[in-house]
Amino acid sequence: MSDRKSCVVPNGQKGLVSTGELFTRHSASPILTADAWPYPAHAVFNAAAAQVNGETLLLVRVEDYRGLSHLTVARSKNGVDQWRIDAEPTFPPSPDKFPEEIWGIEDPRVTWHEELKCWSVVYAAYSHYGPLVSLATTEDFVTFKRLGAVLPPEDKDAALFPHRMNGRWAMLHRPVPANSRIGAHIWMSYSPDLIHWGGHKIVLSAREGGWWDAHKIGLSAPPLETPKGWLVLYHRVRNTAAGCIYRLGLALLSLQDPSQVLQRSEEWIFGPRECYETTGDVGNVVFPCGWILQGDDIRLYYGGADSCVCLATGKLSDLLDWLEHQPQGRSYRHMMDRLASRRT
């Protein structure tokens, strides 16, 4: 994997490719690979991201040679290079006490909660029964308190909002129905205590037909609070004759009631094109589990082809301005009204 970032891209140049996308790939990508890991690992990818004590901290999904995953912390002063990686798994599965983790833990999202003075780690626990949403908390990313499974399978791609909504915690997640023809959508659920969840409702529906985000979508990075609303980055899995393609889109939710969609992109804004995104264990995948906002600057950390950790950058103001000019207001509300009437 170490030679991927020097591969020749379609325009014949090495490194950065000029695109019409809203994020720019960092020239150092991929920034983390299994080759640089301090212990044997097959692949490293899909990292949660946080700013902790003046450093960038990534909670990285690490797949071992059995095919099972655990989570390990990597730290960097600039969030780009000179990573200090824990010498052994930071957060391994605990199947003896939590049997839902017997086949590993995957794809974490982390959120700081000022009220609780801790971080939440929402992740997918995997077992015979499929993936489900599990939750832990930590104050230092050294010790963790597991709350266990909080939603039944099959469910994943989950993250918490940083503070309560009308006295309740809120979480976005993506259940998958047994009937695949129904499609998979992004839901919101509420809890008084982070353990018992209810009030389930669809927030973002997958579109139908030939749209880039038809049939199956899921949350990417945790929702980002902005003056204009909660910025949501989501992905779509598109099935083609050549296999799946993962691409990213944006939506904006109401600050007061994030179950209300204010705007949604009609176009995807980031997709696989570099060789470290198109070639790997699962080709044609860009999969972010974390982003960091500093001022107007966003650093997006994402998994490339389920094999490495990559970095792209963007501007919050550009994302919000682009969303504001999307022609999605009336047409999206009409689609949601039509879907709601169909379900009733």
C-alpha cells in the first residue's frame, strides 16, 4: 500500500488532481497505511477524528489477518504526518462481556459532549446476527466505558449530536430492512439516557430511480453544528455492473429540530478517482467517519478502498454556499411528502 500515493493519475501527473468536487485531496494522501503500523495489520481505514489537547486524534479501524477489526488511536500535531500510533490495539472487541462484538468492531464516530465532559464513541459491533449500533464513552481515549448495544441489527453508520434536543439525546443511524426493495434510509432516534432509544423517524430518504443517492444511503461523519444548521455528510452505495461505488453528498438540518431537512444536494460532491480510492480490498470507496472544523477550514478523514486512511480539505463557507444554491428545497419536500403518503 505504501506506493499508492505515487501512482500515475489519469492526467499523467503525480499527486493532486484538479476536480470539480468540494473537497481537495491532500498531496500526502494516503496519510496512514498498514505498512507504517507498529504491529501486524492487514488494513487501516475509516477513522473517527477529533481535536484533543491541541492534537489531531484519529480512532482508526484496523483489520487484522483474521479479517476482524478493532480500533487504535493515532495522534499528530498537524493532522497530516508524524503520526504516533498506539503500540497495541486501543479499543479491542470484548466478546466475553459483549457477545455482539465477537466478529469485531468497526467504523467509529466520536462526538464531544460538554454536558457529560466526555466523548462518545458510536461504532458497529459485528456478530452472527449482523452489525448493530454500540456505544462507549471516554475522557482520554485510553480507557473506555462500554454502554453496549443500543439498537438491534441490522443497523450501522451512527453518530450522536453533541448536546440534547429538547431534553433528549439524538442519534442518526441507518437500519437496513429485511425487504431490500424498501431501500435503506437515514433515521433519527432519541434517548433520555443514551441507553434506551425511541421516537424513531426517517430524516433522509434514499431517492429512487437513477439518482446518485438512490436505494441505500448512510451517515458519514458526525453532524456538524453551523450557524445555518446541522451540516450532514452522507454516502451512497451505488451498485453497477462493475461493482459498488461509494460517493458523498450534503444535507442541512434545522438547528432547532434536526429531523427537519432544510436543504439537500442533488449532486454528489466527492467520489473515488485516485488509485488509492479505486484499488484496494474494496475498490471505488471513499468512506469518511470523521471531520475536524477549525475556523472555516475542514479536514475530512476518510477510508480509501477499505485499505488506507486519506485526507481531504475544504471550506465550510463553500459547502454552505453551494448547498444554499442547490435547487432542492421544493422538490425535496415534495418527494418526502410523497414517500410519507405512500408509507401511510
